Amino acid sequence: MSGKLYVVGTPIGNLEDITARAARILSEVDFICAEDTRVTVKLLNHLGIKKPLVSYHEHSARNVSESIVRRISEGENCAVVTDAGMPCISDPGEDLVKMCAELGIETAVVPGPVAAASALAVSGLSTSRFAFEGFLSVAKKQRYAHLESVSKDTHTLIFYEAPHKLKTTLEDMLKYFGDRKISICRELTKIHEEVIRTTLSEAVKYYEDVNPRGEFVLIVEGYIPPVISEEFTVESAAELARSLISEGMKPADACKEAAKRTGFKKSDIYRIISG
């Protein structure tokens, strides 16, 4: 009789976020597939669990996957975990689940924290519709193509990024997206957790003097199509800008927002309110 593969979510930082069910499953399975066994050992030690570990990551050979699936098909139960959060999402565990699905091996999910959803929840941006974009490619051609392909997406966009690539990524986003709102979520649930709600242009300036540290989730405002209506004239667009200024917005920002909403040029609106 075939065993079962358990896809087990683990804490994204704070070990107290492990669920009771996840701890029980990890204690009951025959072996655990881990992205980095050194990281998983720390979690297991925290839980007082000792289990055989199999290293399973993006550089694992095909025969490693086949060996794991063979053991499950022969009756052993296995849990697959990642270093942090839900495995199989921007994670090599995806291939393991596919292989089990193709062979009819039962797979069960044990939900846990997800960095993308956690960051979105505290971003202050729209959460009703969003698109998870994962990591951008390190290759310029692929990275630029990716950004271009989502530049007109009206959904809130979610990206993962490493500290050494953050500055370049923010600059590229500003180039392809324009100056949108962004929430930069760093080291979620950890001691140095930080959420910076700003704009892409301000983020680029900020990291000119600040050295990025930790793992980042970037929540980017979706594309807002210009609303061009016969009801709008450049004068009414200027009135909108004046209204935004009266609410406390800076003139330049107010003109930019009015231009976005009405389709008129920011420079034309600014000229009228400054006249």
C-alpha cells in the first residue's frame, strides 16, 4: 500500500508560528524532505522531534526525486518542507508533488504561514485581487521581459527579492511601472521585522544610503488606467489637483494623481494651478 506525501507549512521566521497539526505530522512521518537540512534541524530541535532528513532542493538530481517517490510508493509517509513558509510555491517541492500526482500517490496539505499573503495583509494596498510573481530572473533580458509583461496588470503585484538584488530591482520597477506605491516588507515575523510604505521613486532614494539586509517581499500597486472622460477638461483636472492639495497632498503629487485619474498631462495641470 502506498504511503502519503504531506506538504507542510513551516514558520517564516518566528518558530512559535508552527501549528499543532504541522508539529504532529512532522513527528509521525517516516522521513522529511528539506530544502536545507540545517534549517529544518533547528525547527525539529525546537519541537523535540528526531526524524531522518533527505536534502531536496533546486539542484537535486532527478534520481533524488525518484528515490523519494519510490519510498512513498512502497508505503513510507513523507513530509516535504521548505526553509520558511509553504513548500512548493516558488520552490522545488513543486516537482515532487507533480511526480506524486502523476503516479496517483495521495498528497495532503498542512497549511502554514505564507510570506506573500502575510506581506499583502499588512501592505496597506488593495488585497481584493493580486498576482504572485515570485522572484525576478537575474538575467536582464528575462527580468525586463517579466516586468514588461505585468506592467499593465491592474492586480496588486507580489514579488520576492534577496537583499543583494533589491536596489537593482527597485530601479527596474520604477523604469517599467512608473512611480507607483510600494510596500517593502522585510524579515517578517522576525526580530527586525519592518514594513516600509512608500513609492518606488522614494524607495530608490532610500536605498541609496541604506544597505538592504534580510529577505524582502515587495507589494506593488497595480496599474491604474487613466480615466479619460468627456466630463473631464484640463480645468476640472486642475480642480481635482487643488482638492487633493487641500487634503494635504503636495502640489507635485496632487498633479501626478490628477493626471493619472483624468488622462491629462501633469505639466498642463501644474501650469494651471500655478498660474
